[in-house]
Amino acid sequence: MTMWVFGYGSLLWNPGFDVARREVAVLADYHRSFCMRSIHHRGTEAEPGLVLALDAAPGARCAGLALAVAEGQEDRTLDYLRERELISSAYLEKMLPVRFQDGGTAEAVTYVIDPDHVQYCGGLALEEQAQIIARAVGGRGPNTEYLFNTASHLAEIGLSDPDLDWLARRVRALAV
């Protein structure tokens, strides 16, 4: 049975594991949001950045990629993802149903935000998000790189996100 992982942020452009197949997919009842303060990868404890998370919202839909893990790599991939995504316990690992463009469905390993975690910061205004992203830098590099890569990869696969597109334009203007 194929193991699927739902990618909506950096997994789109940096999965870090062997991907056998990519399918555009939609996850119901969550939306992509810069609602997690990043104190490791794209910021520090002193100056947190922001990273995307899936924030629960009944009726919402998040378009992304379902990534099929290469056969025989399931355990290694899950270990890798847990080390990467669960570094501060702000994400919760869930098996959630995704719907492919062709109408098929699958259960996918999905990382969603824990709204009770100290790093959760849902509801920030887009301008505040832009100001934070423009200046934060963490262990994996500038927060701007994370935003720009995610926005451009979404656009490449025909899944532009209006909020991310606005943020990318605004953060570029702030950098001038």
C-alpha cells in the first residue's frame, strides 16, 4: 500500500525523501497559514520567524501535493519527517484524507498546527506577517527564502495562493 504525505509548504520544494509520484490534492477543513512561530528553521527564539502550518477551519480547503513515498522507504521517510516536522511539538502528525484532482482519494501523513502550542500565532494580519518574514533568519536560512520558494512552487503547479502571493510582493518591497 502506498504511503502518501501531504505537502503544502516546504515539502513542495524540499521533500527530503524519495518521492515516487506527485499528485495535486486538496485537504478539506484546513487552510494554509503563516500561523507558527519558527524558532529553529526560519527564526530564533530571540527573533522568531513564521512558517506555514495547516490551521483547522471547518469548510476550508487547502490545495497542495500528495507525495507518494518510494516503495521500501516508508519507515525511513516517517523517521525523517518526524525529526524534521516535530522538532518543537508545534505540529501534530495526523492521517487525513486528501482528494486528488482526478477524484481519487488517499489517507496522507499530514502535519497540522497544535493551536494550544506556544508557537501558534493564528490570526496575524498580513502586514505583520510580512514584517516578521522580511527580517527573520534561522538554521535553514532566511524566512524570505521559505516564503518565496513556497509561493513560486505553488504557482508552478497552478495552485497560486493569494495571501502568499501578496506576502511575496510585500516582502520583496520591504527588502528594497
